[in-house]
Amino acid sequence: MAIYHLSMKPVSRAGGRSAVASMAYRAGEKLTNERDGITHDFSRKQGVEHAEIVLPEGVSADWARDRSDLWNAAEFAEKRKDARVAREFEIALPHELSAEQRLEAAREMAQELADRYGAAVDFAIHAPHEASDVRNHHAHILMTTRQVTEDGLGDKTYLERENKWLLAHDLPTTDMQLRDLRQRWEGIANERLAMAGLDIRIDHRSHMERGLEIAPTEHMGVHATQMERRGLDVSRARLDEEAARRNAELIREKPEQVLTLITGEKSVFDRHDVARALHRYINDDPQEFQSAFAKVMASPALVELQPERADPATGEIELARYSTREMVEIESGMIESAQRMHGAHGHGVDRRHVERAIERQDAAIQRSAGDASARLSDEQRRAIEHITGPERIAAVVGYAGAGKSTMLAAAREAWEAEGYQVHGAALSGKAAEGLEESSGIQSRTLASWSRGWENDRGTIGRGDVFVIDEAGMVGSRQLARFVGEAEARGAKIVLVGDHEQLQAIGAGAPFRAITEEIGHAELSEIRRQRVDWQREASVDFATHRTAEGLAAYRDHGNISFAETGEDARGQIVRDYLADRDERPDGTRVAMAHRRADVRAINDAIRTELQDRGELAQGEDAGALTFQTNDGKREFAPGDRIVFLENNRDLGVKNGMLGTVEHVEEGRIIATLDGGRERSVSVPMGDYQAIDHGYATTIHKNQGATVDRSYVMASGTMDRHLTYVAMTRHRDGMQLYAAQDEFTNAGRLVEHGAAPFEHDPQKSGSYFVTLENDKGEQRTLWGVDLERAMKEAAPEIGEKIGLQHEGSTPVTLPDGTQTHRNAWKVQDAGELAYSQLERRLSRSGVKETTLDYTRDFAERRGIAEQMGIRSEIEIPAERAAGLRAERESTAGDHALDRRSSQKVGADLAQDLRADPREDLAGDRQQRRNPFEGLKLGRGAAAESREPDRAGEDGPQIDQNRPQQAEKQRRGMFAGLKLNARPAASQERSERPEREGSLRPAPAPDRLAERARGPSPLETAVDRYSRAYQSIDQHRREGLPVLDMQRQEMRDAGQQLDQVRGGMKDLMRSTLENDPATARAMTELSGRERVAHVIDGMKRENAALQDPNIRAERFVERWQELQGQRRELRGWQHDDARAKVESHMNGMTKSLERDPQVDSILRNRRQELGIGQELRREQTIARALQDEMTRGHRLSRGIGMER
């Protein structure tokens, strides 16, 4: 299981270190520090797999590629005795990747640092030591503290600047930069893992930030590792004994936390993944490990999706597949909602409106094409009729370039004619912009819609149609939220996309699941490409036939191979600029998957334009250099620009392209692409998410259409990326690839007949010896190699590959039957294309829990009810026993209600804590969260004995809150809470499941879970995590950090944003409700949120009672009076002033609460008011008078010094 580790530390003379020594050790070389004359020889060091120096793109500083010159320059650039001479980053490389893939990941991170800071970066990859964890692949990255130039090292990088300087120049602080770098490494590593076909990921966030209590592992540093190898005791184990003990106890109590860690990396997993996770968090005690493993595997949160089974042909065991009930509930709940919405009619459009919209769209097409016969295709017409039908949910699956946008434009007209308001959404800003421009549907990103709903803005209702474009890229959690919102609000939702294009960013593949469930209209007739064979190839890419699609482009000469990546990028630049010269009014884009390739192509195109004199270079010529999020970039009038973040003020979205009109100090003015040609002025002090836009990533181009495209292929691509890249064009596209990336060919050294392994005692054979780029030789033996080499006739020194093509039966001279390996010799070109085809055809399709419902249904005996025939025959006697067993547990599993539901719904239904509660009743409870709740007591107070009720909260007269409720509006009035309803007595009396310390609250109902947490729940969860973090520090005797205090303040503000006064209610709850205070520190996750909200309800109800408010006022006033008396005298002025400020605040609160003021008239003596009050005099006024007299007395005492 991949782990996350990125640390940063300085190489400083103050610590006795030097940059030369540090890099000599890390690179395994012999280097001399010319500053002090000391030679550091680590040339015999083992385990250095690779060392390399990278420079910023576009910087010519060949001198810095010499390791000795570079780091000696770094030493001489600093004069102070305590100077920092380098920055070191250490990253853990995923052991699941191959050596080549780990190198690519480390090189990309090093290039990221070089480009961002303009520094020289030297990195070395170290293999695990034989005495350490065999998975400990890691890289050391040393970066200069100064920017590298052609003439040497120049100014300090931004990472070395003080925060005061950075803030004055509108740049992020050091901590912010480090956080950004940690996120960037997460992105690079996860991208590499995904491209390797691995369904795992890493997370840069700490366990505290993720709401987890499990102690993280410690990363053993260089010095600790060296001590350990010398046999010395090292205190830093993978996990210290105390942390491992706490983790073991926590896992026994809360095994679901381990599952949370696993599903943070993989959505569907097996028992090996559980074992690997436990290995990270429990030290090597076999008994402890086995106990924890058993607890996790027995956890109620774990769901077996598919049992272990064996391949009958090979005997190979396929491990059981698991997920968590949370993911099952989310995906099954989403399908349930989709089923209900598909069966609900009432959003249809009058046939006349649909026909008129189609006629108007036909007329627009004819005007645009200049062809009176042009019109919408039959597929498009059927799709329009499908999505304007009466169902409340509809889906369209359209291949890339099949005319989805044109179809949606007509549908929008029909909906609007019927009186509906049409809204659009997409995952990325560029896709949302494209949807709006092509269809006229006003659109925003999904994230923008979510934020609006959390703040009760932009809500949808029965008169709305909500269209989600590129729905195949949306993960299960996010799409479930939108489907649930549409169902709850009565709106119609339309999903448009292609699940064969880029896969969902989050877990799952919900668009595929929904379309399989409710059906869909299909647009398979490609309209984007104007050439027949290209349209046919687009269909191939869309239907998993990537090899056939690539073959079509190869046969027409549209795939080019160059020897190296640099040569391939050079071809792209030449062809891009040639098309620009030939068709200046046309549109074009170059694209690549890797950001490094995109940057290199952009730089090369700009350099060529500058050499031609078509683009300014340098400030004297009118170009200016700006700081961007990815480092310094020069922009000049005529430059292509891409925007990389949404910004509503500027009106730009992630992925939008434009052309620079004008540059001035601190500002770029650009014209955005599109029919409207809108101009935007970009203040570079506020918005730095830009880059050159001649080339962009493939992800940025999903949904885009251009005349011509130029694609740089890479081994990191799969069939989904290939599909997008090969279908963006109308007129033509060219695919470019480097032979050195797509071949493992070797240089032919020698070949010939010889005894096997050159052993005279063995029989004759044939050998071929090849040498790779590193000079390593390997020899292959095989009798059939002689035939293959004669047919190919390669020259010595030529690059070839040997492909094993199976075996052929042969008869030996003694009559024995055997098989002989068959070989084929491929030249570099053939080998490169075959590997290109294989890599670009890989699948990255994601699993969902719904993919396993067949197995789930069969194991529960409900498969045939669902129309799923089992291939396993069960004896009649056993079947009768199973039926009896099911009937005896029908109350727990509610099988009697399942026969009318789909299998996916059964999966979730089987996980519910109380399936006898029907959804209609649950929805009724959600509409009134206080109905039936006795606010003065705990949620399950009815089942407790009267003498124990006080343990969970204050005893409150039940009549008083009802009276006060009429007079004061409750804090929660009108809030929509997703908190669970009070547990019934029946549920609280059920026996606890094995492994549980307390009865868990019933899981949220599925429709509610699909909606996601309410704004209040989100705010309460954040406040609880901040509270727990500070509490843990205090209990351990540690100082509270500034960042913890700031997080607490921010969490309080978020509570008040939900509703003013919520923060004060939370504080009052924690002060007066012991059960809530315990829940804050002893529980976690949704369980804690539910308990805290229940406590806030109790406190809210208590605060409605004026008698309770009066009682608390007296207690607090007496406490403050005592403190004030102890602080008499001038030496306590400051402390006493703070107490008096609190007391003044209390008197002012009384002025706003006449009920309490009236009650306190009878308790004036307890408040220190001795004299009778006049009828018109309030307690608040009397207390203020008493404080004024007391203030004069306290100031008089102790005046003599």
C-alpha cells in the first residue's frame, strides 16, 4: 500500500553540513568541497539507482549540469557562517511502481521544483537497503537556494525569502508554499499510480486533518538508518511502542478507522490491503496483528462484495472483494433515487414545443453550413425527444463529436418554451463554459453549485431542469449528492456524457451505473470529424477498439515516430506553426498528458516565434515576466494564454484559452476564445493561475473542438485519454511518439550458434546478445532464434527487439514430443508501434460496488427474484433450510419487501440498522427534526432510569421549554438537519454486535446519505475536530499551536455562517452539557456530529427556559464577583478590567431579556444587591450601579505603593 511522505529541511552550515557533502553522499560520488578542501568520497556507496540534475525549462546553464561545479558554486555564493546552502526534499516513492515509473515520478517532481523556483535541482533515487523495509524506495532532492542562470547563481528563490517580504510582494508564505508542494507531489504520485493501472492513491493530509485518530507511522531519517545499519539502538521505529499500543486499542474499539484509511486509497479492496494497512499502524507483534486483523474483518462497516473463488481451469485463487457500507449505501442510494425519479412523471414538454425547437435548430444548421438539406440527425432528434420526456431523470450517452451540444441547444429551447428554467453544470470550469457557449444553458461548476446550496443560494425546484455535462467524469459521492438534491427538490436532472472518455475523478463510476439502470439515448453518429474514415475511427475509440482506431490513423500516415522525445516535440512545433501560417484563421491545439511535455512544447513554440520576430522577447521589445503559480513566465502581445483556475470576478474558468492583447506592469489583458471574443484584464497580484496556452494537457481538452490537433503520446496514457486526445479535431490530427519511450529494444551485440549457455557439456542452441542504453547486456537462447534472425537479417549495432510468439510442437530424434519457443525479430519501428498500441489500449475503468450485486444477491437467495439465474444448483433440502432461515430473520433483513426492488437496492437495504422504518416515514421526520423529541433530555432518555438521566445533561422541567418556545424563536428553527432521529427504545435494547463498545446510532437513510451532510453538520464536524485537536494537546501537556487556535476561530465563524449565534450556542453546550463535552473527545465522525447536534438541541431548549437562564446567570455572576474581589488594588487593574468587562456584558444581556430580569428581582440578594428596587428600576440597571460603586472601592484599596 503506497504511503505519503514529503519532508523539507535546510542544508545549513549552522548544522555542520555542506551542499557538496550532502550531494556526494546522495549521488554516491566523490566530490571535493573547494571552500574547505575536504574530499567526500561515497563512490562505493550501494543502493543509488539514479542521480540526475534538472534545470528550469528555457534556462541555458550547461555549467550547472556538472555536479561538482554546481554545488561548489552554491557553497561560494553564501558568505555567512550559518548560511543555508541548499534545500533538501525527501519523498517516498510508491513501491508498487516499476523502477522506470518511479524515476519518471521523481524527475517530474524535480522539474516542478526547478520550474517553480528557477533553481537547479539535483535528485538521487535510493533503493531499499537489504536490512530495511524492502518497500522503502525514496528520492533525495537537493535544490539550490538561488536561481540558476547562464552566468552562475543569482537571486534567492522565493522559498528562501522571509514571510514579511513574500506578503509585501503578494506571494504565498513559506508554509503555504510547502503545503502546495505537498499537494503537488500527491498529484504526481497519484497520476503515476493511476497510469500504471493501480487502484490506489496517497493523501498529503495528516490523520488529524482527515478526522482519524490512528497514530501515523514515523519516517526513519538518514542518520537513524545509518545508526541502525551499524548495529546501534535506534529509538525511532516505524511506530513507537506507545503509539502502536494505542493504535491496537483503537482498532479494537473502532476497526472502521482502518477501513477509512484503505478506502481513502482504494474503493474496492481485498484482505491483503487490510493486512498492509495494519502493518503500517501496528508493530510486529504477531498476536496483536492477528487480533486486529480479525477485528477489522469482523467490523460491521465491512461488506463482502464478492466471495473468494477459484478459476476452474487454472486453479488460481481470486481473493474476495470488499468495500465499506458507506460506499455501498452511497451508490445504492443513488440508484434507488434514480429508479424513483425515472418512475415519476410530470416534467414532460408539449410535443409542439419540441417540434418547433427542432425546426429552429435545423434552420440554424442550414444557415451555418450553407446547405438547405442539412439538419439534425435522427439520433439527435430521438435524444431530444428522450430527454424532454416526462421522467424526472434522463441520460444521454454520446460519443465524442456526436453532436451532444447541438442536441442540448434544441432541448433547452423546448424546456424554456414549456416554462422551465434550465441550469447547467460540469466538473471543470472549461467544460461548464463549453456547455454554456454551445447550448445556451447558463452553467457553473459542480463545486460552485454545491457551495451555493450549502449557503442556501441557487436552490432548484419543480420548475427547474438541471443538466450535467461530462457526467462520466463525476465520482459517486458527488453525483449522488446532485441526484439526491434533484429528487428532494422536485427538479429534473439530465446526465450527458460518455463513460468511455476520461474516468471519474472520485471513487466509482456512477454515470455508467445509472445509464445501465434507467436506460439512455445514444448518439453514436460522429459529426465532429469531417472525413469518413476519421469518424469511423472515432467510433472505434469509443467502443474499446483502440487498436483499430490507431491502425486507421497509422495507415493514413497520421502517426509519426521520432528517435527521442525531444525530436518528437520538435516535429509538433514545426507542424503546429506550419498550420498556423497556412490557415491563420483556423483553430488548433497541441496536447500531451504530462505537464513536462506541455511546458516543453509551449517553450519551443514561443522560441520559434521569437526567432521569426513574430513575438516580442524581453522588456525592451514589449514583453514582461510575471510570477505564476508554476514559476516565472514571460508574456508578450500575441501569446496564447490558458487560465487554470475558476474566478467569477474575472469571468474565467479552468481550462479557458485566449490570446494576449497587451501587457503592463502587474497586469495582462487578453481576448478569450469563443464567438463573443470577450476581453479580460488579469491583475497578476491577485490571480496567478495562468500559463502559456499553445499546448495544454489532455484533461483540459475534454469537451473542446478545434480544426486541427497535435498530440504527444506517452506511456502514461490509457484508452480513455487516447479516446479524448484522438477526437478533438474537425479536419485533422497527428499523433507523435518517441521510439525510446515505447521500445525496450536493445543494440545487437552478437548472435550465433553455440552450446547452450556456452557450456560444452550442453547441447547446441542459438543465442542473441543485446545491450540496453545503460550498457547492460542480456543473452537469450532458443533454437528458433536462428530462423528468426536469418529472416530479419539485422546488422550488428542495430536496435532490435525479440518477441516471444508462443511455442510450436516438435518431435526430437528419439521420438519424444515436446514444444519449442517461437520468436520474431522486430526492428525499432515495429516494436515501438506495437508497444504504443498496447499501452494506449489499456483500460482505466473504475469499479463500483454495484458491479458486484449479482454475487451479493446470490448469497442471499434473492437472485432469481431479481431475474438473475444462478449457475449453482442447491439441493432441495438445503434450499428449504435456507428459506426457513431467511423467514426467521425477515424482521432484521426485510426480505419480504425486497422482491419489488433492484439488486443494488437490496445491497444497501441489507446494511440498514433498522430496515422496518420506511422511507416515507423517514422523509416526514426530516421535514420536522424536532417532532417528538424531548429537548431537555438525551436522545435515548426515554429508555433510561430516572435517576440516571442527569448523567447526560441537566434536569429540565419539561413544561418550561414548551412555554418559552412560544416566546423566543429557537436557534434551530427552520434549519434542515440531516441528523438521525432519536433511537427508539426497541433499538436501544438490542444486543450489541461483537466488537462494539456502545450501540452505534442507526445509519442515515439512503436518500439522506445521497444528499450529503447539511451545512450545520459540516460546521459542527469542523468545530469538533478543532476542539478535539486542542483538547488532546492540553491533555498531553503540549502547547496549543497558533494554527490550532486559528482553526478553532475559523470553525466558529463557519457555525455562525450557518446561523448567527451558533458559535455561542456551541460554547454554551460544551459548558453546560457534560454528555456533549464527552462526545467531543471520545467519539468521531458522523457519530460524534449526531451526539453534538443532539446536545445543542438540548442546550437550545434549555436556553428557551427563562428559569434556567436565570439560574445560570446567578451562578456565573457570583463566580465573577468572587474573582473581582480577589483582584482589588492597582496592581490587578488589567486582570480586573477583563472580569468587569464580562460582567458588563452580562448586564447588557439582561436588558435584552426582560423575562430573566423579572425572575432575578426575587434573587437580588444572591447578586449582591442589598437595597429594595424601585418599580421602574431593572436588575440590569441595579447591577451596573453596584459595579460602579465597587469599581471606586477596588481602585481605592492598595493605592499606597
